[in-house]
Amino acid sequence: MSTAAASLDNAPLLEVRELVKTFGAVRAVDGISFKIQPGQTVSLIGPNGSGKTSTLNLISGVLKPQGGQILLQDQRIDGLRPERLAELGIARTFQNGRVFGNMSIRDNVLVGMHTQLHAARPFASLRHIPVLRWISLLGETVMAVVQPPSVRREEEAMLANVQEELKRFEQRLLPRQDRFAYTLSYANRRRTEIARALALRPRLLLLDEPTAGMNPTETAEVLEQLLELRAAGQSMLLVEHKLDLVMKLSDHVLVMDGGKLIAQGRPEAIQEDERVIETYIGRRRSLVG
């Protein structure tokens, strides 16, 4: 293999460089830098208020940074809007689950497939040009009303893809796909949100506490599903407070405190890092028993 090819193979999927976000006098994210390689699962941990979710919000376009850079395969993406980042292959879930309660599970997942529509979204590239975006919107309206064969075939393909995504969650979601999301248990609403994010076919999946509020059995089920995604090569950045899950799932762990990265490395190294142990429990001992 040539040096150039080897360098390309080792290029990060995501690179964060000296990222800064302030809220008044508070530096929520204070000059952090890290990389995520293709197929890697990276977890971001730390005490409440350490800057984890702010970092996720910066990467997903919910917030704009005051400094630093975010690159997706060498393309600058810092400051881009969430819908543009979705088109580039970044999908996320939220700490407080966000499903459309008055829509079925099936339709919630279909929403996540909008970036894969071509026949139903003519002139999609024009949506990013303010003076021309009306052409794209008009084209979508015409296609929705006329429903030509190409649009119907695309819809059938999307419905088939929904079934594949719901099969990941087996009896938890598949038999309930016609139910309104507001009728679901908390855990199944969280699963629906993950399925919707995966429907985007993301290059990078951002998960903000995906097992929050789940009991041990539900957490174990979601862990198994995330391990399957990892084995399939899905790149993930995970914010999670359940350290047992983090240590089982992660290839690399980032530890934040006070907006800064205080440690990073393999899970087994993080467990023994004295700075991390003191941050979590205030004294020196093993982090995970």
C-alpha cells in the first residue's frame, strides 16, 4: 500500500480542534480536541455540567461554536445547520427523548429517511440557496400531489427500509409499528428515536444518554443492539452516565470536567486513571468494580 493510501485509510471520520463554546462568562466547552476513526465507538463521560451535551450540540449543529473547528472527513462543518449535517451523514438522539407523539412508530422512522429521498425531493441541492430554495419546495409539492411512478417506487422502498430498522428492536417495536408514539413506554420511545436516527444511514451516530431512565433489563437490551451496530462498523459518539455500559461498548473514552478534556484513552486505562477516579468519587480507587 502506498504512503498516500495508508494516510487516507487512517484519516479520521470526525476531527474536533480546539473547540470553544461560552455562555456568558461560563466556558462550557473549553478548547477540546479529539478524533473519531471510521467504525470507532467513542464515549464522552464526565460529571453533570462538564460540557458533554454542549459538545454533542456543537457537533450536531444545535449550537454554534465561538472558536475551533469541526471536520467531517476533512470538510469543515462547524456552524452548519442540523438539516445540512443530516444530509452529510450525522444523525443524533437527544437526552430528553424527542419522538412525534401523534405519529405512528412507522411514520416516526420514515421521517429519518428524508435525506434518502430523490424522486420526491427534486432539486434538493437548491434548498441551501436562499433565493432558489422555492424551486425545490415547489418541486416537492408537485411530486407529492402528482405521485408519479418513481415517487411511488421510492415510497415502497422506504417502507421496506423501515421494516429493516424496526427488526433491530424485534418484539419491542416491530409489532407496535402502527401505534401512536405517545402510547409507548418510555423505553420504547427511546428505541423509536434510535431507529429514526439509524434510518438516516448515518456516517456518524451521536447518542445522548440513550439508556437514560431505563431499568437494568432495558439497558442490557439496548447495549446488545449498540454492540451489534459497532460490530457492523457503525461509527458512534456516545454520551452516557452508566459506566458499565461505557466500558463494554467503547473503543475509546473521553473524560470531561469543567469544559475541558481531563483524560482520554482505552476503557481499561480510563478505569485506572487517578484524575478520572478523583473527579467521579473524590478519592483514589477503582472506578468500575
